[in-house]
Amino acid sequence: QVHVVESGGGSAQAGGSLRLSCAYTGSRSCMAWFRLNSGTEREGVAAIDTESKTYYVDSVKGRFPISRDNAKNTLLLQMNNLKPEDTATYYCAAQRSCVWRLTGGQFRIGMSPDDYDYWGQGTQVTVSS
């Protein structure tokens, strides 16, 4: 059975920082962070494969570096320069084999919720102005 468990999150003021952690079991080629705010579908925020190739949604590029420790089965998301629009429930997602998508003429790590089979329970991040 696969376990994916997030920790971290909480409240911060705009411009501040928070760090999310995710512990997972087994060997997962691709890991990602998603978030859900007021919409109905989770938005892919950042993803990383076992070789540390990364992909970010434009709104967090340069602010939310994603990293992983394969030996410890841990995924991290360092959230810097937070903005009120970053307020959301953040989910850690895992996939045994990466799904690659052809985007803009290049193959990128899949960032659709359908590209991941294993999910954590979510952790709330609230950013005040």
C-alpha cells in the first residue's frame, strides 16, 4: 500500500516563507505538488523526477523550488515570497512511472491530476496581505 503524507503549511504574511514536506513509501519516479483553491480542479504547482528534472507552473517559477531526497523518500516545496493568491490546500502526489507530456515542442513532466495515482490528504496554506 502506498502512503503519501504531507506536513508543514500553516499561515504566513505576504512576502514570507513556508515549507511543505511530503513523506512517501516505495519508489516513485515522479512527485508533484498540486493545490486547490476555489476552483474545482487541482492545479499542478511543481513536479520533479528521480533525476531532479523539474517543472513549475508560471505563477510560482523562481519562488517555490521543489526538491526531493530519494534516500529518505521525502519531497519538499520551499515556498518563498508568498502571495495571497497562493492560499490553497496543497497536495503531494506520486506516480510510479512518470507521465511525460509534449508541451510547446518539448516533453515535460505531466502536471495534470490524472497523471498521478497516489495522493496525500492535503495541507492548508493561508497567506494574508
